[in-house]
Amino acid sequence: MKRILSPAFAALCCILCAASPCAADGGLEVESDGSGWHLGAGGGILLPGNGNSLHRAAEAAVRGGYTFSSFFDLDLEGLCAPHAVSGAGATTVSGASLMGTLHASAWDEFDRLFGCERFDPFVSFGAGGRLAGRHVFADSSHRAAFGPIFALGAFYHLTDAWSLRADVQAQLCCDTPCGMLYGATVGVQYDFGGGGE
């Protein structure tokens, strides 16, 4: 029985490998305009700035969006720090943002300078909000803070589909005395369009 199962298992593995996106696309050599949907997840740390009573806390991040070209992505991102601690006790800080991302590696000048197509620095900009308990932000009547967000980060493309991602964000909270909120996350992203050029 083992003599029959071993070749059958090996054949099945060969079929699955040949049918996988990485094998079909030949690593990063596939020609593509980079467009398509993507999903990502990661973890990081919430780093509060001035104007709130939060302490540093671990947070989780999920994001999904569409890559329009090798230059530009649009993402909807959700964040949650379930065990954040403020001056008045434990709280959950959650948030959502809509972010546009510009990729540096899409410019030919970047490739000529660094010569590494897998490394892909980016800058992101957008807006979002955070929700928390009434005791978190400076004015006890506010449970939310909204404002523009700016981020810097980089991808490292493992294959056409899978990438590592790291970024740091700064949010200016305009409608409350909250001031600034900062964050840093690392994670992975799966690109359904095979846009990791």
C-alpha cells in the first residue's frame, strides 16, 4: 500500500505546484499592469501622542483594496487595540481609514538607483477616525477622533502574490483636543491580481 501511496502523493504534489500562481507566473517575471484586488493583515503598536490619556498598546490591522496600477493603490483599513489602557482604565480603541498609496518602485529612476524590484517603498495619505471610551480623549463628551493620516512604509514582494508590508502612520485629530495618534504595523498582503512587479 505504501508503494502505491508514495508515488500518488508525489504526483499530487507536482500537480498542485504546477497549478499554483507562483509556478504559472514564474516568480516576479510575469508582465502585468499591476491592477487587481488585494487583502492584508498584520499587527503592531498604537503610539499615542499629545492630547489623550492612552498608553502604548498592541493593535491588529486588516486592510483590503484595489491596485489601479503599479503606481497607485486605494485601501480601506481597519484597526483595533482591544486592550488599550488609558488614565481612567482599560478601553478598546478601534478605527477605520481610507488611504491612497503611491509606490516609489513604479518609477524607472528608483530601479536604476537601487536595482531591487522586490523592495517597494511607498507613501500613503488619507483620512480616518478612531473610537474609544469617553475617558480617553481630552473632552469627555467625545468618543471619537477624526482627521487626516500620513504614512510611510515599504513592501518586500516575496512572489507576484505574497508581500511583506511595514509602515508607520501619523493621524492629526482635528475635531477634538486629541492632538496626534501614531502607529506602526507589520504584516502580509495577498494580491489577487499578481501585481508584485
